[in-house]
Amino acid sequence: MGERYDAVVIGGGHNGLTAAAYLARAGKRVVVLERRHVLGGAAVTEEIFPGFRFSEFSYVVSLLRPEIIRELDLPRHGLEILPLDGTITPVDGDYLWRRNDHGETMRELRRWSRADAEAYEEYGQLMAEMARFIKPILSAVPPDVGRINPWEWTEVLGLARTFRDLPQRLQSTFVQLMTMSATEFLERWFTIDPLIATMSASGIIGTFQGVRSPGTAYVLLHHYMGEIDGAFRAWGIPRGGTGAISESIGRAAVEAGVEIRMEAPVARIDAKGGRATGVTLESGEQIEASLVLSSVDPNLTFLKLLEPGSVDEPFLDEVRRYRYRGSSGKVNLALDDLPELACLPGRGEWLRGAISFSPSVDYMERAYDDAKYGRFSRRPYIDCIIPTLVDPSMAPPGKHVMSCFVQYAPYHLADGAVWDDAMRDAFGDAVISTLEERFPDIRGKILHRQVLSPADVERITGLTEGNIFAGELSLEQLFFNRPVPGWARYRTPVKDLWMCGSATHPGGGIMGAPGRIAAMEVLGSGRARRRASEGR
């Protein structure tokens, strides 16, 4: 029998580390168990090829909650976020370049359409107002719709009152965002096809849906709520890659007293009498704890780790209904030199932001058509960045790394196909061929490539079906339905077993909010029990 802790956290991703840090700051003795040799879950930096370091999975940051950065003092622990300079969308013989400089972006949009440039101003103000309206939800604990507890509904009722007081224009916009597709919503504002396609792309991240699928407008808003230094819709990369986020939270946790154990895979969540009592590692070591917090997804937590018989079948049926539908892959390239865009040759600052392969809405829909029928996209949507232009430390001098987020790559393939080496290579070849359409010289500059299918993401990180949000970010799996109806308050049917990962509200992305809110709920529950035992 090993040591006893106040809390054991399963998974050393950024949410698990965040929960551990807050618990330790409140005086709890906490241990984090990470099965890999590197900290961070999907937010990791690894040297895949000698001298070349990659943000292997997650690659940009925007959603990380400012209160976590402030309360854990992450800059003191090494976090530095470097801005990305906008997004360029190459098209045949031209480009659309939206920059961080608002004036430059407006001039660029006027080059395409004066009407769209004027609409862009109004749209930006409207979405900022929508983000401010919905932002409190990111820190709220969802109510349990199965029971009427007025305290649980306080924040929701407050939001309802705020909604009631909104101008009618904002009320109708909110309804549209909850019901429309990303493309349909954007077409109410714009006519520039590459602009609509590129902005619509934010509505499909983490979903197995197309840009014309109803409900994707909310995902658009979800990503719009990201902020850096108070600026909505700002994106950046951490110096040292996304692993630097996890490492800075880890340092803050260790400073607070957290013990972090690497290469310590959990084999079982131990439970007795309907209560979690600790975990057993694959090594056979048992760790006793008063509380167990799982930052891994419901499939792993309840169907693979939890001791059989600990929860009833109706609950497990709901867990099985929770959808993952992994739909994206990742291609990381080590480059001998910078590639050049056919539409804008040279090595200018346009390469310092995101390069979006989304030239038209039809292009995006055709990529989705392949996925609907169980095939990877032959000409996929690709969002790529060259982080070495912002952070040269990621590659040897004069060399570069390119990070390519690719959609679609369905986890489940048609006709009995599987993600074997041949399928992975074919997927990688399709991505390189698509890149070559806009970067005609890129093939000759590739020194190494790492191709990750959703099956690879699952194998390496443990994320079921390789879903980057630990469960599809769709309307029916949000707020009090995430992850299971009636169990969205970070608690589970097993006493003292809590959820604290991206499968809980408010969802995925490098956000940290699920870990922070879960820790606050755990601490609040402990205070309530103490008051009850003292007769107060």
C-alpha cells in the first residue's frame, strides 16, 4: 500500500494540473499521475526530430482563461505568449490577409469589397458584445436539470435577466448563433467567399460537421471568446510551444505543494461502498486518496478505469451515448528553408500568422463530403503556422517547423479500412499535395514529416477517437449535458470521484476552465460537508 493523499488527479494535461494547483493552494495534499514521459496531455512540446521541437497536437492558444494566468501567476512560472500576426488565405492568383492591425485589415477587405469592409466593423462589434454576454458561462457551474435547486440556477437566471435586457438585435443574434450553421450566419454579413470560408472554419473545429451544418455557428462563437490581453479573437503561440503552458501550470502546482509523477499509468479507479478510495497503477501500486479527480474523458473514466459495478447501467448507457467522432489529424513538418506562397512570393510577415487553406465555402464542403463517407479529405482544410518565425528556438538556426492542423480525417473509416501505416502515409501525401498547391516549392524543403491520424492521437494521448476536445463540441453536448445529463456539475454517481477535464463544461481547447471550476466545486463541497457536520 502506497502513501495516502487528500486528492489524486488522473492525467497531467493542463486541466488536471490546473485542478491540482488550486486544490494544493487550498491546503490539500495532491498527487498528479501522468502516464507519459512528458507533461501536458495534448498540450505538449516534443523534439520529434533532432533539433526540431513541435507543439505536437494542440498548437495555438487563445482560450486560456485570464483568471488562471493571473491567479497562478503563470508568467512568473515561464509562460510567455507570442502574438500571431493574423490569417492569410491563399486563393488562385490572389490572397485575403486579415492582420492584427485593424486598419490594414480594413484596407485589405476594401480591396475585395467595400460593403464587406463596412460589415466587418459591425460584425466585430456585435461578436464582441455576444462574447461579453456569454463569457460568464465559461466560469459558471451548470445546473442539474433533474432537480430544482434554486442555488444551482442562480447564474443561469442571472444570464436570463441579462438576455432579457439585451437589445432585440442582440437577442435575435444569440438565437441565430444557437441554431444556424457558421456559413449561413456569416453569409448574413459578408459576400467574400474566402472570408466566409475562413471564418466558418472556426465553427467546425472539434466537430464532425461541415461549415453548413446547423449548430456550428455556436462553435464559431466559442472560439471567438478567446482573448489575449483583453482582446477578443486574439491568437498566439507560447514561447517553447504549447507544452510551455502545461509546464508553467505544473511549476505553479509544484510550488503549491503538488507531487507530479510521470510514467505512472493508472490501471483502475478503486471504489468501495459507492465511494472512490484511490487508484491502482499498472505497476500494481495502490494509492489511497480521499478524493479522485479524473481529467481523462468519460469513456476512459467510467468504461475502462472505474472498478466494474460501481455505477448502474443507465448511467453507463448515457456515457456510451456521449459522442467523440474524432475528425482531425495533424502533420508536423521539419523544413530546410521557408516555403513561398505562389500568390505572394517572398518571405514577408504574411508568413508569421496562420495560413488557412480555405479558399471557398464549396472547397470546405467538398472536404466534408469525403469525411461523411468514411474517407480522409483528398483536399483538406488545413490551418498551418510556422512558429519558428515567431519563436526561432523551436528549430536549428536557419531551419523551420510547420504545424498543420488538418480536417477531415475521420477516426472511423469506410469499407473496413483502418489507420495503418499505408493509410497514414496516404493521408500525409494528400496533405503535402494540398500544401503544394499554394506552396509550390514546399516538397523539396521537407526534411522530416510526422503524420498523426486520429487513431495516433488516441494511442499517444489517450483521447478517445482522437477527439481534440475530449468529446464533440456540439450543442447537444454542452452546458448541463456535458458529459452526461444530470451529471454536469463535475460530480459523478460515485462519491468522491470527480471529473475535471475537457469533457466537462465549458469544453475543450487550451482553456483550463474545467480544471479550475472543478477544483472550486470540490473545495465548496468540502466546506459544505464541514458546516453540516458542525450543525451549521
